Amino acid sequence: MLKFDEAVKNFYEDNKSQYFRPESFRASHIFVAIYPLDVIKTTPREELEAKKEEYTELAKTNIQQILAKVKAGEDFSELAKLHSQDTGSQENGGDLDFMYKGVFDPAFDEAVSKLKPGEVSDVVQTSYGFHIIKLTETRSGGQAQFSDMKGSIQQHLFNEGAKKIVQNYLSDLRDQAKIETFFK
């Protein structure tokens, strides 16, 4: 019987094609929504739609003012903490962590693809609102390393092994059971 570590390594080697990662990037952003959250909560949809151009212009003005501060050399992370309306990344200075291309709006991905690490985009409009994006790092697509996948493969093999043990146990119980049928 193979040692567990050998089984994990063999599983990785036998299934390498499943461990291919597409190109990814790490970026931060400052986000300004077309409709402020408090307005969305309190305004009927029809009224929001009727005032969409007005809200869009206000958001565009706001993001342009923030972009001017970025271009003037103010700290991107601090500006994101102060002004970004993305509550998920705001506390982290706008950091979105690593993500694969194709996860975000196509306009966002396109803007990121034109940046080099450390560069900041102009204003990018998506269906959600306006963004200023700072690219931190890129990773080319390729084979995921065994060391990155080892833990998840171990968990998978453990779960599969446990499932087989339970199935065998239940099968043995069925084989040993004496079942009598009293009526049809």
C-alpha cells in the first residue's frame, strides 16, 4: 500500500491537467457607485431610473476629484479608505487580492490588462459605477505547483477514502443482516 504522501503526489501527477490556472492579477480600486447606497435604500426604482443621468454625473464628478488627488501624489490606499464605496475592500485600502481575468466586468479587466504593476488607471466605467484601479501584481497562467495544491488533494483523498470505508461498512452490514418479509 502506498504511503499517503506518495498517493497525494501520484494523484497530482495523474491529474495535472485539472490544476491549470488562468492569468491572474492583484489590484486595488477606488469605487464610486452611480447610485449612493442610502439613495438606493430610500428611493423607488422608477425615481432612480428617472434621475440616472443626474446621479451618473455626480458620481463622475466625484471620481474625477479623487483621481486628481491620486495624480497629485496622495496615497492610493488612504484615498480608497476615505472615498471608496466598495465596503468589501475599503478597509484594506481598496485591495481586491488576486483574481482571475474574467471575474470582473469586461471594462475592468480591459483596464487592468493595459496597466503595469504600480500603475494607476484613469477613470473606468463599468455597469456598477466608476473605478480608479491600481495594479499591484500579475501572475501568468500556468500549472499550479504541487505545493499549492497538496492540502486540497490531501483533503480530497481523505474524503474519498472515508466514503469508501463507510460504503464497505454498510455493505457488510447488509450482507450480515437477516431480513424477513412478513407481508407483500
